[in-house]
Amino acid sequence: MKTIKIVEVGARDGLQNEKKTISVATRIKFIEKLSKAGLKNIEIGAFVSPKWVPQMDSSDKVINSILKKQKKGALKKNIKYSCLVPNMKGFEAAIKTDIKEIAIFGSCSEAFSQRNINCSVAESFKRFDDVIVASKKHKIKVRGYLSMAFGDPYDGKISPAKVASLAKKLIDKGVYEVSIGDTIGVATPKQVKLVIKALKKKNIPISKIAMHFHDTRGTALANVYASLQEGIAVFDSSIGSLGGCPYAPGSLGNLSTEDLVYMLQEMGYKTGISIPELIKIKKWIEKIVDRPLASHVGNAGLVKALHG
């Protein structure tokens, strides 16, 4: 039975676009719930400007609290927590905590890069150098995100060859894994296979690739299935389909964690994650953000006759 790695991004990517302010205490409780549901890779904050992403303000307090609880044994030792870091300023803030994994993010689209981080794609990659060098010094693992890998509202279609080239650059710089993002949810299985084919053509080990699908147009699970057929074993998701991107019009939400786990487990893959617990968390966070969330399994639940 093959094990699939799921990276839960609900506490960062999921919350960053919410209009309602979420307190530090609530964010900590959210992460604790996700941890106890069996998720082993959880993104828990971002060291970005609170002016632009206010929901990630005080990420240091969230991280310190969670890592302290883990150190005391209240949370399992095998859970890996990470945070997003845009530049050296963010990195310097991150290392004041005991975080052992960070993520950097770039775009496959020039227009989106300018709108998201106010610089070109080339400039953003230059910024990565100092962060990656410093991370090695501090023995911190670095994951890379590539957004707009399947299409962009400003630049239109994105070439699979360009995605592969940028992914190769990130890996050559020293990231251990690259998450390929369908930021506005336009990808189809055919397109996914073309991108993966381009990645393989660049001799990128498939074990270093993750997929990050949004379900804006209802194709996320179909894209996961296409990825599985090509050997991908790492997927990002968000509880309840919570999330979206504040700089990407039409990006309505991430692939739901409970939908992903349900499909994978029914296909015989091992995740170690409790779907009933995910459903409970989905219903809880709905009350916090004060809006309904769109996940299918989260709303429909499980059929007792089939699942005991």
C-alpha cells in the first residue's frame, strides 16, 4: 500500500484570504485540531507584511505555541510544521522561532509576480539565494512553491516547459520539494500530464514534486488522479476547501483535504488521517470564518453502511 504525503495548508493559505479576523488563540486551536486528526505536514504561518496579509500577523506567537506544545508531548513528535517566508526579512523573523522548515514562493507568471510580490520572476529567484544559504546554515529545510503553473488571469496560458525550467532552478538552488500550483483552478488532467512530462524531461526526480490544486472549476480531484498515474505522491490541500488567493481573481478555494483523503483511501492509498475528524474540523472552522465551506465530503459526510 503506497503512502501519500498530504501537506495541510488550511491554517496559512486557507486563512490568508478571510475577511474576518482570526485570533492567535483560535489559529493555535485550529492547528491543534488538524494535528490530532492525523495530518503530519502542516503549514502554520507566514512571515509576510501584516499590511497586505493581516490574517498572518503574529505568526511567531502561533508557531512558538505549537512547537512548545509539541516539545512537551501534547502534539505528536512526527508532525512537521512549516511556515511561508518571502525574503530575508521574513527569514530573520522565522529563525527567532524554532521552526525547522520554511517555504519560499515564486510565480510562473510575470504579471502575477509583480502583483503578488512586486518584482519580476527573475528578481524573486535572486531573493531566494540568500534565504536558502541562510537556511542551510541554520539547518532549516526549504520547500518551494510555484504559483500560476497552469494558467494566469493576466498572462494567459503558461508553457509546461517554463514551469519545468523554473522548478529545476528551485531544485538546483537547494529546495527539497517543489509544489506546482494551479492557483486559479484552471488545470485539466491533460494539462497536468503535460506539465509532469515536461518536469520529467528536465530529469527532475518525481519524488521532489508536489501538486497544489484549487477546485475553482471542479477539476481538482481529476487532476490528482492524473498526477497519481504519473507517480506523484505529494499533494497540498486545505480543510473544507478553505482558501484562495487575494491576488488571483476567481480563485475560490483549495482542494478540500477531506475530499482528497476520502478518494485516496477508497483507492487503497495510506494517509493515516481520520476523515470523521476532518469533517468535525470543517464544521468548526465554518463557524469561525462565518461562512459555508464547499467541500463535498465535509458536507455530505460518510455513509455508515460503507464505513462502519
